[in-house]
Amino acid sequence: MSRTAWRTVQWALVIVVIAFVARRVINQWGELSALPLSVTASPSLLAASVAAVLASYAVLIWTWQHTVVAWGERLAFGDAARIWFVSNLGRYVPGKVWQIGAMGVMAERAGVSPVAAVGSSLVIAIVNVIAGIAVAVPLGAGQALGSSLVIPVAAGLSLAVLAAPWLLPVAARGAGRLLRRDMRIPALPHRAVWVAAVGCGVAWVLYGVAFRCLHVALLGRATGDLGGSTAAFTASYLVGFLALFAPGGIGVREWALGPLLEQFGIAAGAEATLIVLASRLWLTIIEILPGLAFLLLRRPGQRTHSTPSA
């Protein structure tokens, strides 16, 4: 893809994402304003919440970068962050191919095999779901989601992760033959999968801390506990993530979060609605701003120079 064509695609993505998110923000802001509550949020707790979310992103980016490097590629953390944040904007465009497609194109332009980049992203996505289940279920989310659903999903995903180091190279070779391109990649070391599992687990805990700070900031008091906050947020996020038809899990995550807040004694009624709507606005803004910044601040002619990661 030429530089001009790629910049056109990038700007089209920016416009679509801003339009989609702006509509959601306007709608949800109206719903928030209509709630019979007076909210005086704590700036320090909101800042702590944002810091915890950004820390979780840093962990996830490092985890993805480490997996790419384990596949024999060279990718600096800064370049990994740019690719991760910009491609992540595709989550808010209807259709799940935009995020994967953007990641593949950006990785190739950075001198990284798009097969390794996208393959690593798929591995991380599966590992992230398993790690989320491993964090949420012991904290009580299993009963809310239903053990009859959680166990088969976790078992299936675990098998997929165990098979991924061998299946992805085979799939890449098959795709290469169909496309008449060299898409060979080496087998992924199992150590990289375990490192990814630890990184994803840490990211979920940071998400839980961030969500805890947010709802205490909004309600002005500590309700429930950190374990319940982490379980409620993680379980609802997973439900939204697995809903492939919903861009960014919008609507589905909120549908799941409300009952979980009540179950864990965090909030009910209008207060639960406040947290549900505010958390969506909060996370959407934090997710899209870095990606938009990378797109807007990057010079059109700038090239990436990647270095190996430790």
C-alpha cells in the first residue's frame, strides 16, 4: 500500500471512529444528565484511575511486543505502542477486521512480519480471555456468569493456546500458498505464552484497581471491595469482548455490568446506572485518545527503526 493510500485510510479511520464515539458519548452523556443523582467526583481518584488504565495498557503492549520478538521479529516498545494504539481504534468501527487489518499493515510498514504481528495479537487475545477468567472466577464472577458456560469456554481457549505455537505456523504457510507469498514464521516458544499469561493477569488486576478508583470517585464512598470491583469489571469486559457483533463490546458490556455491580454490593438502581454509563465514557476516551494522538502527531514521511527487545 502506497504512503498516500495508507494516510487516506488512516484519516478515514479517524473520521469514522470520532463520529461513532461522539454519537455514543452524546447519547450516554444525556442519559447521565437525566439520572436523579448529584455527582462530585474526586479529581485525585479519577487521576489514579486513569494512571492505572494506562499502566495496564503498558503491560499489554509489552506483552504483545515480547510475543512478537519471541517469534524472531524486531520491534521497539515505542513502535509497538504506536501500532497497538492506532490499530485498537478499529475496535470501534463495525466489523472486526479493521483492527487486525490495521495492525498487519502498520507492522509491515515497521519492518515486522504482519503474520507474526497479527498471530501474536490473536495469541494475546486468547490468553487475555483465559487470564481474565482466571482472575474473575475465584473472586466470585463464576456464579454470576454461570459455571456451565465458563468451564467449557475456558477449556476450549486453553486448548487453543496450547496448540497455537504449532498451529499458527502451519496456518501461515497455508495462507502463503493461497496468496502466493512467503508467510512462514517459526514456532512460538511456550515460554512466551506463559509470559503473556502473567502479563495479561497483571493487566486485569490493574483494570480492577482503575475501576475501583472510578466508582469510589463517583459515589464518594467505598462500596463493596476491590475483589468485587475487579470481578465485576473483568467479567463484563469479557462478555463484551466475546460479543463479536458489538464494536468495542458497546451495549453488551453495560448489559452485563449492571447486575454484577448489584451482586457484589457495589451499587444498585440509579447509582449502578451511573457507574455503568460513566465507566463506558471513561474507558472509551482513554482508549481512543492515544491512538488519535499517534495518528495526528506522526509525520507522514517518518519511518520506523526497530530494535530488538530484551
